[in-house]
Amino acid sequence: MSVDHVEELEGASEGETATMAASGLRSYAVAPGVRLNVRSGPGTGYGIVRVLPEGARVTIFCQRPGTTVAGPYGSSNIWDNIDDGEYVADAYVNTGSDGYVRPRCS
């Protein structure tokens, strides 16, 4: 799911919002003032596929370990899967936790 699609879902009908809530999906804010690199895998060695703009929110589908990154929310090796083949460093996403908030990616 792309960030543009997430924004569409936030304004979705009650039924769509209930489906998202039932599945445990929610959006999380990217750190203020950050344009966040989205990579093709869980680490800084993977290519950048796009850049999220300042003020972006992301939906995390699953998480996996990868390269350790230091960011506004501490240092972490957790990477968030936000779409097919798209990952962001969890250290830049305000999940309210230092650990996993979604299932591990398979």
C-alpha cells in the first residue's frame, strides 16, 4: 500500500475503516521534518525506490530485522514493510515502541 493510498483510506467509508481496524492496521507518523528513504529491502545496502515527503504517514504491514540505523526515535535494526518490496527504517517512524509492533515478515 503506498502512502497516497493510505491517505485515501484515512478518508474511507465506515466499512473500510472498520476493516482496517479489524485487521490491526493503522498509520504511523514519520519523524517531523524528515524526507524518508524507502528502500527495496530491510537495510541501507538496498536501493532507494522513492522518498516519502515531510509529514508522511505509513501503514506497517510487517517488520523484519536488517541494518541498524540511528534516527530520531533511537537506534534500531527493525525495518517496516510499507508496501510490496518497500521498507523504511523503524528508527524514523513514531510507533511508540522500541520493539516490534507488527508481525515479522515471512
